[in-house]
Amino acid sequence: MKCPCCNNPWAAATGDMFAQLCQECEPEETTGAGISRSNMDFSVHPKDNFYMYANGSWLKNNPIPSGYPNWNSFLTLHVQSQENLKTMLEELAANAAAAKEGSSTSTGTSSNDDDDDEQRKISLFYKTAMDEAAIEEAGVQPMAPLLALCQQIASSTDAKERATHLGTMALKFGISPFFGIGVSPDKKDSEHSIAQISQGGIGLPDRDYYFDEDKEDKREAYKKCIATMLTLLEVDPKEPEQQSSTTTPATESNTALAEKVYDLERQLAEAHMTRTENRDPYETYNKMTMPELMEKCPGFDFAAYFEAATGKTVEGVGDVNVRNVKALERAAQVVSDAAAADAADDTDALAAYLRWCSVKSCAPYLSKAFVEAHFDFYEKTLSGTQEIKPRWKRAMAFTEGALGEALGKLYCAKYFDESSKQRALQIVEQVRQALEDRLKEVDWIKADSTREEALKKMDRFRVKIGYPDKWIDYTPMKVEEGDSFLEMEFKAREFDSSLDIEQMNAPTDKTKWFMTPQTVNAYYHPNLNEIVFPAAILQHPFFDKDADDAVNFGAMGAVVGHEMTHAFDDKGRKFDFSGILNDWWTEEDSKEYEARVEVMVEQANEYEVHGQTVQGKLTSGENIADLGGLRLALRALKATPDYDPESKIDGLTPTQRFFLSWAQCWRQNITKERSLQLLTIDPHGPNEMRCNGPLSNMSEFHTAFDVLEGTPMFKPETSR
């Protein structure tokens, strides 16, 4: 028997009958604030697929917009954030125009000189990004200094000179062929930050793209993309009709060079760690002095490279951490061999590789032909995106990349509700208390020392919500009228590099944020032992200050619990309370932990997407955080003073609303191409698995929705 109003086939199973469960047959779209009835599919029973039950109608009614490879709650809020930012920039432009006429009006932004300078830069950068006519007219001319540098590197016969030029390329243009550099806290001394060198130099998303049998079509498309863009670099800019990714066929010589570029990258990829291996904090910690690095990688002058890339002396750079020693050894050898080969037989492989690295990095900022060629491979072929986004959205993304915190300051002043911050802090504390209670009672931790260290780590969490206490000072970033768009982008990259360089061999800046306030996301940083929630995530469906506790704990509470659990996931547990890589577990407790992790790995390994299985090891950290976070959030909800398990809103108990809130956060439509891409590169599992996986392990969910053993949403005790 089914409910005559909503066709719900499971209502009778609750014993409440239709009227009490569904209330009256009313057309409201929500079952109380925060949960959307119209998104649900009542033809699906919760015991079969809770994700589809909670989101089925939304999935049917929300096809993927043409400019995206997927569509979900995060992207919905991201687009809303972009719309808000666009409104602000239009107000800034109008205010600037009015100021020229002597009739400036207030837009609600600060009027001090530093803020005025930032707002000028934001407006100018966005305006220049939107000026497609000027970009088309400039052609590849803004790349001229970069392309000249590529030729200098390729033609150099001196290893020190070659390394110096590569360092200059990293500093001035933000392009690092062969490997990447950056900065982060020392894993053995989190109070001090050091230079980092990471595997790099490849243009496909991951090493596996060079070797997996099922990716041969992507490899062939990639080679065509290389050949096309190398050819576009040679098209006469005075003949714009020739500059098209579709009407400009790749020349035979560039097609041959594309093969050489690909072969060079494949050599680099052979020494790369897999995504799973790269999660190991011990394997990726190889701290050494510059002389030690030079000894390990003969043939490449890293001292000269870092001096050019940072403007510091070798002593000023200090120690460096090499995340993958084999990859760096291979990179040094590839550079040396390619240079020797070019000099010996004029193969031009090194020159072509450097030009490819450069044009790939610059293409989105160049004329339409380059934009189309880049989009055709990197978004359409790899991700299944059907159409390029409107220019204003791309311009906004470029502006955020260059001046993210400056935009964030404006965003928070105009759109962030400070009362939301206080409510979110309350949720954080309530979930933290739930974690403390859980750590005190968990019976498989046997040693008091392990439990004490776990509690100390929990107690030392740093919490950041909304926006930074100290904003980035963009004063040193000089962008001026008359700069081309690509020149502005290069200046922004050099400024970003300067922030990293300042932190190399220096005290760790614990005020730094690794996301902007307008980012819809959150993170846990193991070296800093901090959890961070940007302003933009404090919105429905993740947070609603007008919703009941069950809804907020099912969404925001679970997000908070997720980030806290990362401190104790298979990677985070290897760092102590001060963010130092330190094994604080007894051998017995560690073995028991790993045995429990293996259960979750096996569960994930069973999940398939388009015939391919999820990588359980790669996604284990996120899967642990999803389940742990949900359990902590539910525990925190039940500990709230007003919690009444028998109370109902629109016929739903608090636990039912809690789980529905969780599920509706994960709604997503996604292309096949993007799904398969993420299986290879993303440590997060598919959204449906992230929704259903934790629930199938929770007895509270089974009780709330009458899910019995033997049904798809029920994991037996022995398999949990």
C-alpha cells in the first residue's frame, strides 16, 4: 500500500500510517527549514538506496549545466558566490566611474587607502580579463619573454645556467617544468616552515594516465592537443582568421614534436608515486641540505635553481624536503639527457617540452584559439564538459586566483552573517565534546598513553571560521592600466611566489588560510592541527541558522566532525597534538586501528562506477572522516538540551531529519568522463558512496528508517 499523496511505499512500515508520517497533502517544498520534500523520490525505499530516496527528484530535475562536468550542492553555492562577487565588482566599477565625475557613492566597502588600492586592483584585473578584444589583438605577444626564456634554457650548454633560467621561469612566470616547488611546515618541526620539492612535469592529470590500458584514447587526444597548441604558437598573429583550434591543423613537425614531448613526460611519470603512495607522510618526508640534494641529483644545479627561483642564497633557502626522491632523481636525469640530445642531434625535444609547458599554462589567458584548444582537451575530453563557461565566470575565477583574499574581504563585509559564525562555533564545541566523550570510552584503545595523546590532540585543535584575522597585503602586487591580461597574471603569480618564498626557512605563519572565505569547502591541516570553515560553507544546505538542530547537525555538524576525524584518520593519526610527524600509538593499538581501517578499505573496494571500482586505499582517509564525522555529529545532536527523540517536524523524528540533511548535501549529477577521472585522481569517493556508505554502518540509521538485515543499506555487524 502507498500513500495517496506522495506515493510513498514505505510509510506503513513505520507503524505511524500515512497521515502522521506525511501530515496533510500540502504542496510545500520543504519538510521544515533545511530539508526539501521536492528533492525526494518516495518511490525508492530507504532500505534500498537512501541517496536516491533523499535526492531522486532533484537528480531528475537538475541536469548538469552545459559549462560544468558535474552539478552538486557545492557548485550551486559556488555559482551563487560568483554571482555575489560579480554584483560587487559591478558596484566597484560604477563607483569608480562616479568618482571620476565627482559624484562617488558608497557601496558599503571600506574607504581606507589600502582597501582602495585593493579594490582598484580587483576592478582592473577583472576588467582586463573581460576585455576579449584586447586579448585577441595581443595574440601571443605577451608570451614573448617566456618563449625567449624557453629557447635560452634549451640552447644552454651549461648546467648551472640552465638551472638558473628554469628558476627564473618559476619565479617570474609561475611555471615549473620537471618538478614543483613550494613551502609548508616541517613535518618534524611544525613551528618552522621549509621549502618543498614535489613530483611534477606532466601534463596529464596523473601518472596512471600514461600507463592504464583504458586511457589510450585520452593519451592520443593529449598528443593532438600538444601538437595543436605548438602549431598555434607559430601562426602569424597578423592573420587572426588562421588562429583557430579547429581550422588550424597541426603541422607534421609539431605532431612529431608532440610525440617527443609525450615520451619525455612518460619518463618523468614512470618515477612518480601513485596518488595512494603520495598520501604516506613518512614516504614523502625526505629532508636534506642543499649539498645533499645536489649529491643525490647530479647533473642539475639545484643551488642555482633555488637562488633564481627565490632570490635567496642557499643558506637563506635552508633545508628542503623532497617528497619523492626517485621522481626528482629522474627529473634531473631527464633534463640532462634532453639537453644533451638536443645539442647532439638537434631533436628540439627539450625546447618543444618547455614551449608546451608554457603554452599549456598560459592558454586560458590567451586568445580564443588557445582557450578553445585547452578547453577541448582538459575539460571536454577529460571531464565531459560540453560548453565553455561564460566569459564573466572565467574572468571571475581568474580574479579570484590572483586576488582571492581581497575579494574575500569584500565578500564577507557584504554577505557574511556574523551571527552564523557564533552558531557555527557552538556546533564546533558540541561536536568537539562528542569527540572527547568518544575518545574516553572507546574500548579498543588499550593503552592509557595512546588515549591521553589522542585527548591532548583533540584539546589542542585550532578553529578558524569565516575569514582570516590577518588578511594578505596585496600592496606589493603591482598591476597597472596598460598591462596585458597575461602580464597581470604573471605579476599575480610572482606575488604568490613571494608569499611562499617569505615563509621558506622561517617561522610557520599560523594565521595563514589555505582557502578563501568565498570557497565552499572546509579542511583540516595535520601540521597545524587546525580545522577551518570558510564563510561560504555556512549556507544551506550545509548550514541554516533558522533550521532545527537535527538539520544543522546532519549537515554542518557532520562537516565539523568530518574535519575533526581527519586528525585521527589513517594519515592524520601519524601527527601529534603539535602537528609533528610522530608515532604516539602503542604497537597493539596501532595494529587494531589498521585492522579497522582495512574493513573500510574493503567496503570501498566493492563500490563500482561505470564498471570500475573505487580505490579503497586512496579514499580511506575521506571515508573514515565521513563515518566518524557523522557519528560524532549524531552524538552531539543527542546531547543538546532540547533533544527529544519522539518529537516530530512534518512527521519526521530528529534522527530521520538528521540523516536526510546529511544525504541531501551529497546530491550530484556527473558526467561519465568526470566520474572516471575522479576515480583515478580524487581521494574522495563518489557522492552516492559517501552518502550511503557511512549510513549502512550505523545502527541508528537502521532503526530510524526500519532498515533490516539483508537489505542493501544494512552492513552486518561482522562487516562494519
